[in-house]
Amino acid sequence: MAKEAKKVELAKLEDTPGGDALKQHVGQRRKWLAQAAEKATKDGTLDASDPKYRTARKRVKRAQRKLRRERSRVARVRAKTGAPAAEAAAQS
């Protein structure tokens, strides 16, 4: 039987340095993906094997991974330093 995967806690986008820029980058990549999908559509069906569409899709995924990795890194750093506990105590 497979082990239960531990859910990764991500830092908020506002707390991540450079998070806004990465979010804008992901948005731009998604816009390019939509344009590539439009060009790869013939007779109402999307050709998922179109080279430009595949490249655009991979670039979106790469940008999303970069953003997620940065948010995860910030969350790990804060967990080690105890910042979330300090913030929770300050809010109470």
C-alpha cells in the first residue's frame, strides 16, 4: 500500500519575495498558451501534438513550478525560524 504523501504548506503569495513578478510571468505564459492553442486548433479540434502548443504548455508548467518552488522555500524557511508561531502570537 502506498504511503500517505505529506501535504506541502505554501507561503502566501504576498509573503513571497518576487511572488508578484512570478505571478505576472505565469499570466503572460498562459496568454501565450491561449494564442498557441488558437493557432493549433483546426476544424474545431485542438492538435495537442502541435510543436508550438506543446512548447507553450511546457513553459506555463515551468513557470508554475518556479512559483510553487519559491512559495514552498519561503514556507520552509519560516517554519525553521519559527516565524509563523511568532505571527500567530502577535495576532492573538
